[in-house]
Amino acid sequence: MAFLHSNLKGHNTAVFFIIGFLLFAKGAWAQEIQWASRLDYQFNQFQNDAWSGSRVLGKPDAFPPGYLNKNAFRLRSRNEFGKIVVGFDRPQHAQQVVIVESFEPGRIVQVKVVDDKGFYYIIYQNKAYRAKEDFRTLCLSMPRTPYKIASVEITLNTLEATGYCQIDAVGLLDTAGLDAVREHLHGANFNLRKELTFVSEKEILGESINTKYTEAKPLVSYDGGTLYFSRFNYPDNYNGKQDPQDIYFSTLLQGKWSEAVNIGAPLNDEYANGVCAITPDGNSLLVINGYKKDGRISPGVSIAKRTALGWGKPKKVQIDGFKNMSRFQDFFLSADERVILMAIENDLSYDEQDLYVSFKIGYNHYSKPVNLGPQINTSKAEFAPFLSKDNKTLYFSTEGHGGFGMSDIYVANRLDNSWGNWSKPRNIGPNINTSSWEGYFSITDEGDYAYFVSSEGNRRDAENIYRIPLLKDVEQPDNHLQVAVKGRVFNVRNNKPLLAEVNLLSGEGENILALSDAIEGHYELPVSHDGTYTLQVKARGFISYEEEIDIKVFEQQDVYLDVFLTPIEVGQVFALNKLYFHQGKPELLNASFPELQKLVQVLQENPGMVIELAGHTDRLGNKDLNKELSFDRVENIKGHLVEAGIDRARIETIGYGSAHPVAPSDTEENRRKNRRVEIKILQVAESF
């Protein structure tokens, strides 16, 4: 990232993570951190000796933390404004600025770094507040500076939040990440926590988006081009002011949001309507209400898909055991579509709405909701869930964790592969949360802005949509490199594009899901880790397709694969490509059973299907013996299918030997193509 700079005349604006961790014992501080060695300036120090600016120099030594200690710098009184500037013997590049707040932290309101040419850069700015901890070490994390830092300037304000804010030490570290902090501060015992802070002020979106009525639930499409939100009791709603809420959208044109437009039917009707999530390809929306086939609605959530003519009718998502006793409901669909988060109230809730998670178990089908547990949920309502793209960071709104007033926005991290073990929710801070109502936090896919809703300054208590700039690499997964598996899905019989479910499964159990669009058949699956993946493509009325793909993310090469699915129709023929036999014998090798299981699954999913198994060999050897061998092999396969529960009356067999080659017999590769088993569909159920 290129920072704006000036010769002590300007500054850049961006957002940075604050990584505060609680230091409990004096440890062996790693020398990789360069601690400040020179006091360049101080204003309002407590004394000239004890608690003076010079006490900041060197490694931390104000122990035990959490108490007043003359080895640290503090201001003249508990209600002061002050500043300290410290320098370093060796100007250096850095990825983190480390500030040890050994007592009553939270009063640092600005941090600047100054390079060896005199240019300064604001890397942190916040309102003064009383932190809950008695002490902490603050790590300001940023992309590696292209310049060398010569000094750090820290401004403190205890007028707005009274207290003795002690600074024990200031250091530079040219390593990124929390693991680096742990390594370089080895020997120290600390608890790690994250919070967001911002150097830019939030901005209310203009009149093209906000009105004197309430706007809520802002979500930006993954390509950054469309903003969806809801507008309450607005005259232009489907049913006028009597309509509780409608979906509106705006398009980004030359960096500005266009005049918002009602999205219209079938997504808007006389009921409350809202977008809960957008799929990465932008072709599906998760919308509130469970839409039945007859047009009626029920509690729940539905999926609407984009068609050539616009948005199609929403179809209800099946969630096992779904129950909501609240008149409010909210949902969020993860980017990989593996989980749905929901804010509902049922018999397992702690009181009002709680946050729950359901897992994908089939097409448009999710498991019974599971409560996220007492670390997240309280006796107050939790709502407006938003999940980061890597499924590890949860943002939500509640009045149940304290805060600045009414509903505030919080963030928590998933600590393991379960969905019940979370870090303690952290208030996202005073740059967003106020004494008014805040909620519906979301981050764009590029990570350049966070959008949210606030009623601050609105006498009618109506909420409006705000945004605040973010540093683009904030809250991204550790491995941000990414490639894509992409292509199109076609009907092999007529080459027409197909709507299909496309899955990419890793050996570690990761499942990336997408839907090909019905217009062009396009699909795209993002991948961020090297490895061998299994691509599965399924469409109703077609034989499923499966193939292994080796992906090397760091080569940054997308994988392109067009898939042709065979329709389940009488007369269609498809091959089982991964059946292996002992040489010259009918017995299958163990490596064949995964392929055989796929055929079992096809027959189980299509109970009215009758097939013919046709065996083929190469041209080497005696024709009669080859014909006999090919028949014995398909009979052997039939036996395995019957053992798996398939009615033998549904399976016919024939051995052709070498009579029907598909390739010349000039090379071993071609002969291998001729040694095959083909399935011909003889009969199908009427539904196909």
C-alpha cells in the first residue's frame, strides 16, 4: 500500500488492527524488537525523573504491570493532554509498532511514525476511552513500510477519559502477524485479543441512499458494484407506507452510489422483505421469509436466483427443526454456502433472539440450528450476523454485552473447528458505536469499506446507512493468495448450458460450493490452499460428474474445466473410467471401489433406472476369450451392485470383447481406452 506523505504537513488515512494483549509477567523480551533509545520531545510529563519521558526508553521494565510505577511515563495529572516523541538508533522498516501501556490503557488518541527524511504518517487515531484491562501491550499492525521509521510520536488525552495512562516502552518490529508477536515476546505470559480502530471518520451515505425513513441491512455484492439494503415504510414501497420494508439497490457509478431503486417483484411484496446475503457470483440472494410454492410465506429464509429476465421467485430453504418464536428474524449465508447463521428465538434461546448456525446437508437443505453458546448469546437479543469470507470472524449486534448505549456492534473469533468455542466478543469501538442504535455491520469483499447502520443524530430514531474506510488487507485469511477453478457446465446431448451444483472437496474436509448459472452455465470456485481437490458436479436429471484436480495456489494459475453431464434418458451411454481389473481376470482391484460406489449412488438416486453393463477389451489375444472375459467382468460388477442393495432385475450385462474399439490398437494408451465398461440407460422413471 502506498502511503500519502508530506514533510510534516500532511498525513494518510487508513484503518489498522489494534492487537492488545495482556502482559502478566516480566519475561525475556526478544531483541528482534528495537526499543526506543532516544527521547526527542515530551509535553506534560509528571516529573523530570520519575514518570518522565526518558522512562519510556529501552525495553519494558515497569513491573508488575497494572500498577503505578516510576519506571514508566505518565502525564502530570489524571486530566491532561500530552505527547511524547521517541527515536531509534537504527531507522528501520517495520510491520508493527509496539506500545506497552502498563497502567490504565485506552488514552492514546493518535500515533504517528516519522521516517528518516522527516515525513510523517498517521498509523492510528481513536477516541480516548477507559479500557477494561488494567494494562496491555498495543501492537499497531500495518503493511511493511517502504520507508525507514526513525521516530514515533504518541499523543495522549486523559481529559475525555480520566486516568493515569502509563507508557512503559515503544518498539519496532519488522515481522507481521500475531505469531510473530508471540515469538519475539517469548517468555511473556499474555492473553491475545483484537479490536478494530480507524483513522478515518465514518461517513453517512448521501441522499441517493438515505432518506428520513429507516434504511437497514446494507450489503455490497462481491464485485463491489451493487449495494442492497431495506427501506422501512417508504412511500415507494410495494404497498406504500403500509409496507413494512422493501428491498432497494444502488449501482456504483464512477465511485458514487446511484439513486436507489426498488428491486420490485417477485422479491418485494406486501410483507417485510430484505436481502440477508449475496453469493460470490452475484447470481443468488438469500432473502427473508420462507416462500411456499403457492405464494404464501412462513417463518424462514429463501433463495432467489437471477435469470435472463431478472430475479426469479424465491424458493424456501429447508432447515430441519426450524422454529422461531420472535417476530424478528435475520440470516446470513457464508461465502462457501456451507453454513447459514440465523438470529431467531426458540426453546434453546437464553431469552430473546440468539445466534444459531445450520450446516449444509443437501441441495437447498440445512441441518437443525445449533445455538452458538453463552460466549456469544446473552439474555438480550443478538442479531445482524455477518461472517468473514474464511468463516472465522463473526460480527453481530446486541445490547447484551454492555457497550456505549443502545445496540452496539461486536466482533468475535471462532477458536477451533467447532461453532461453540468463541473468543470473548469485543466492542468494535467508539468510531462506529455511539449511545444511539448501531447494527448490520458488513465488510466489502475487497476489504476497502465497512458498512453499517446507525440512528446517531436522527431525532426520529430512524436508522441511516454509514460506511468507514478500511485498510484493504484487514481481516483477510492468513493465506490471501487465491486462484479459481472455473468453467461451464453443459448438457452433453445438445451442448446447452446447465444450472448445476458444483462442489470442490479437499482432503482435509473443506467443501467449496457454487452454482453454475442457468444462462451461460458458468461456475467459479475460489481456492486458497494447495492440494488435490475433488470436483463434483450435480444436476437434477443428469449423471453426476467427478474428477480430481491438483491445484498449486502459489503458481497463481486458474484452472479451467468445462463439464459435460449426461442426461438420464433412455439410450444414453456413459463410461466408468476408473474401474481396474487384475490382468486377464474378472476380479476388480481395490482401487475400483470408489468408482463403483458412484454407480451405486446413481442407481439409488434413480430407483426407476434400468441399465446395461457392457464390457469391452483391447484387441490383443483370442477374440472368443476376450469376449468371455468382458462378460465375466461385467457380471462381477453386477454382483457387487447386488451386494450393495441394487435389485439384480435392474441390471443387464453383455460382453463385447474387442468388437467395438474406441481407439486404434497401436499404443498402450489407446489399448487402455479400449479396455472399458460402459453403462447404457435402458429405462428410467417417468419423472425424468
